Amino acid sequence: MGDSETPSWGRVADNVASLIPESPHRTQEGKPRLLIVGAGMMGREHLRVTQQLGWAEVQGIVDPFNSSIEWAQSDWARLSSQPLQVYADLRDACLDSAVDAIVICSPNHTHYDVLKIVCESGKPILLEKPMATTLVDAMEVLRLASEYPSVIQLGMQYRFKAQYVEALFEIRAKASLGPVKTVAMSEYRPPFLDKVNQWNKFNRHSGGTLVEKCCHYFDLMNVIAASRPKKIYASGGRGVNFLDFEWQGVPSDIDDHAMVIIDYANGIRASFTLNMFCQELYEELVVVGECGRLVASEQASFHPDTPSEARLQVEVPGHSAYRPQGVGYPPWIEETGHYGATFFEHIAFHRQLAGERVDAATPQQALWSLIVASAAQYSMAIGQAVDVAAFCTQEGVGDFFEDSEVG
Ligand SMILES: NC(=O)c1ccc[n+]([C@@H]2O[C@H](COP(=O)([O-])OP(=O)(O)OC[C@H]3O[C@@H](n4cnc5c(N)ncnc54)[C@H](O)[C@@H]3O)[C@@H](O)[C@H]2O)c1
């Protein structure tokens, strides 16, 4: 995105300018000390962000896989001269008085079991997306969260990507677009990356592609629509990727493309397109209201040293971004991972610990994103449109569907 040290435009520029210089959540010794549960790709991103932001210290990691521990230790040696404790037992690690807050970034199918143990600590938790791989487990996570004495923030950090920060600001300032009528999102990208034990190549471990990958987008669409999803139709499947892939003798069953249509109860119509057999990454959000159209896009690359670009366009007469504007964070922030989104997710966590209201996903919002993803996957499986209320009743989350607000 930008190649200067300053962000290029708008709301994002204000956020960078107001970066908090000091932590409001200090222990007596100083900064809060984090435990990272799962030291794989995302765990190492959390290590990096913590050090670059400087709001917390990393106390230690827990991971059953030796190679992940070694990679994390080698990353850590470049980031800090302080020791990184490797805990052998999750419960002992969580209950260690040297740990103040816990980041869970183990694979999707472990989230619920890991969370049950982590919750014994009563300490603040940042739980990676998706909250669980099934709606039944997600409901249990919600129950744990509702009784929990501290913060549980969900890792839907696409909310903090520069183009979506700007887009959500414009959409909420109703004077700009006016009441929203349609929302269209899409993601075109390369295939799933290698993971430890290839958990993301199997529906039973990831929850399925629309749960694993797309809960981020359904979260954003729910926030924009601010209404219950009423009817969902999805079509998709396995076109190109991992068709002959096996792991320990089990064939992959993961989908690589889908098209999803969502009718929201307030009349907003939404669509989502996923294609995972592309060379480069391109994401787009198009929102049309009574007064104009907004386009937020990101062109990025998985190839090293390839520039990326995020843009925002607001086609409302007189708007300063009527012609597309580049948006983005300074390179030192973007380089910490996910183009700076994880960095601002940590700032949100940090602020939540100080009791501030932030724009991070709550367990309820994470469950709404999982409901849309799961209903879409079910629609793909049965080849028919799904009534979301009936689907939720069938899946044991009917009361949540009736009683909770979206958005
Ligand atoms: N928010 C995002 O944009 C984003 C991006 C990537 C991944 N993620 C999420 O982060 C999580 C991890 O993904 P990843 O890409 O780092 O996968 P990964 O395979 O690279 O790393 C997962 C690590 O967890 C370890 N692990 C397995 N079981 C464990 C357990 N019971 N306790 C502790 N550690 C355990 C594995 O050994 C591995 O080192 C997933 O839930 C994934 O969906 C989120």
C-alpha cells in the first residue's frame, strides 16, 4: 500500500496519528504479559505485532509441535533479547501468575477445548477466528463468554484492514451513502497455505472453507446490514485445489470456490464470491445506498516483495474520495502481518482491557458470522436455499437467532 511512512488518507490516517503511546493496562511490574497458545503462522504474527506495538510483553508459548516451537523461538530471537518461556502444559501456563492475558491461535477444531481450559484462568482472552467449527460448540463458547469475568475478544481482525475501517466509517455516517440497499463482497486468492498437520485441508478440522476463510467477510456483511440473515442460497465446491491431496491416507475434502446470496430481514440484499485458485489476492466490497456507491478494494500478493494497494471510492456528489483514494497504514505497521489489521486488533484488545468500547468482534457477532457461514455451507450441500431461522433451530441455536441483535 503506501510507500511513505505516513498513511495516505482519511480515517486510517487519524487512527495512526492517535497511536497510543502508553499502555492503560499495566501490571505493577509494567506491561501485561501474554501467553500465545499455538505458535504457528498466526501465533508468530501475534509475537511480531506485540513486539512492534510494544503494548505488552510475551511471557511464553504453548504448542505440542516441536518445529513450531523452534520457528517461534527463532523469530523471537530476532525480536527480543528477553527469554521466551516454552510451557509444556496448557493449564499450568494459563494459571502461571506471570501470565496476564492469553491469545489462542491453535487450529480451528481445537478452539473450544482449548478455551475451556484457558477460561479456568479468568484472564483476558483474544480468541482467533472462527470461534468454533460447529454451531453447537460456538453456542458453548458463547455460554462460557457470558459467564466469564473478563474480556473475550474474537479475532475478526479484517474489521481493522485500512479499506474496511474507512468503509465502515462512511457507511455509519449515513449522510454519505444514505440507507444501504445492497452489499457485494468478493475474494480472489491463491489456495490455502500449508499448515501444521494440514488441518485446513479438511472440513472436520477447519469447519469448512466458508467457516474458516469467509467468517471474516460474513462478519463485515452482518455489521453493514445490521439485521438478521433471513434466507441464504450458496453454490460452490471443489474446482481445482487439492483434488488429489491426501494427508496420512485421508483425502482432502475442502472447497475452493463459492457464490453466496443472502437476504437480510431489513430488505438488504448481499452477495459473496470466493475463488481460491488465483495467482494474486483481490478483495472487494461494494455497498450501494440511496445516495451513492462505495467501493473498497485490496490488491495484494503472496509473493514476497510485491507491492499491494488498498483503495476506497465513494461515489457521492462532492465526496473527497469520489475518485479512488489509496488507503493504508505505514509500511512498518503493514509488515507486521495482514496489512496492519492484526496490529490494530491488538490496539483494540489493549483498549478493551482498559474498559473502553472498541470495534472488535464480540462472541455474539462471531456467532452471527458462523451462522451465515454454516447456513451457506448447508445450502451448498443440499443444493437449495436455506431459511436461516429454521436452520438455526435445527442446529440448536434457535433461541440465539430469535433473541440476539445483529451488527
Ligand atoms: N485472523 C486471521 O486473519 C487469521 C489468519 C490465519 C489464521 N488464523 C487462525 O489462527 C489459528 C491458527 O492458524 P495458523 O495459520 O497459525 O495455523 P498453523 O497450523 O500454522 O499453527 C497452528 C499451531 O497450533 C498448534 N497446536 C495444535 N493444537 C494445539 C493445542 N491443542 N494447543 C496449542 N497449540 C496447538 C500447532 O502445533 C501449530 O503450531 C486458526 O484458528 C486460524 O483460523 C486467523
